[in-house]
Amino acid sequence: MANPPITRHVAGTVCTVVVLVRSDRILLAANRDERVDRRWDPPAAWWADRPGVIGGRDRTAGGTWMGINRHGVAAAVLNRPGTLGPAAGKRSRGELPLMALDHPTAAAAAEAMTGLDAGEWRGFNMVLADAAGAWFIRGLGQGHPAAEALQFGVSMITAHDPNDRTSPRTARHLARFAAAEPSGTADWQPWREILADRRGEPAEQINIVPQDGFGTVCSSFVVLRPGETPIWLFAAEPPHAVEFRPVTIR
């Protein structure tokens, strides 16, 4: 039986996800941007009706911006342009990763997402991944969401489509991520330095300096390898401010 919707409020969303797709690994790096006074909990097993799901929990809406399940599927949700914040009658985008994490593979989750009525939510982007591959999901607030497999190499997703250089953030940082490709946790420091970068105009910043109460609030790095338990490193503050620490995945 499908799990019921969580709430009608809108949970905070990840605002940048960088994905590296290789035959032997999938890497995700993500900064979450949100109101700095919106309360949330770090990744843990918060949902009793979803055993094996680990994610950060938005205390306002009850959903998540990013999570991983016991099968090694990772899911993250982002806004589309012009869709920040709640809208009357719309469901929480924070429930979408939880719905995706009901499935045993990223491919199955992507297929399930395309069967949804996108009109129930404001516009959204999603990234789904496991050790076998990664998917981009686009929900435009009407019809059904569309899914596309992310190709080998580095993809950068913001509120725009993957690698869309009309996004100032993507235009500034995509080539930097591609030039600093890590193989795993041991050599990912260059990506961390990019995630922590606060330089540039506000629209270009990947680590947003708080303005009008909104900014980058936490950061993640995920490693997915065939036959291995996922690795999730999490920074519970902006990535320039604290160390990344392992999340317990069970």
C-alpha cells in the first residue's frame, strides 16, 4: 500500500546537486539553500513508516530535501525557477524523495515518478541515483514529470535543467567540478572547496551568503559503489564553516 502524503506544506529543497557518473561509482555533492530560521534535523531514520530510509527532516513540513534507502538509492529534490516557497493547494515537494525511496533501484524510482500528476506540486527537479546510474526528473506543475538518464561525466543541476548555462551558478562552477573529478572520499577535497566557495554575485554563489534571511544551510557528499554500503558525508552548517561527518546508514 502506498504511503500517504506527509503534509500540504512545502519542505525546504536542495538548490545545487552535482553528479559524477562512472561505471564503478556515482558521486553526489549537494548544497541545501533555505531560510536560515527554518528548523530541520540532520540525516537519520525519522520515518517509522519507511524503515531503512535515512534523510534530513524538515520540521515544518515533515519531508526531506535528500535521503538514501537501504537499497542504496539516493534522492534529492530542488525547486524550478520561480517556484520558491509554498502555494495554496499544492503538496509538499519534500515528500517526493520519500516516495522515490520506496523503490529498490533508481531506475524504478524514476519510472514511478513519471506516473505522478505533476500538477499536485509546484515545479520541481529531482536527482535519483544508485550504484548503477543516475536520473534527472523534471516536474513542470502540469502533466506528468519527465525522466532522463544522466550521462557519464559531471552534471550540475540547480533550479534549471542539467548543465544549463543560463543558470549563473552552473555557468560559473560546472567546469570547475569537471576539472576536479574525485574518485571517492579520499580525494574529494577540491569538490568540497568548490561547495564552500562564497565568491561572486549572489546568483552565481554556490554557497550562498545569507541575504534577507536566506542562504546555504548544509551540505552533503555521497558515494555510491556497486556492492558497497553508501557513504554519506554531511556538514550540518554551510560547508565552509564545519567539517563533514559520516552519516550512519543501516
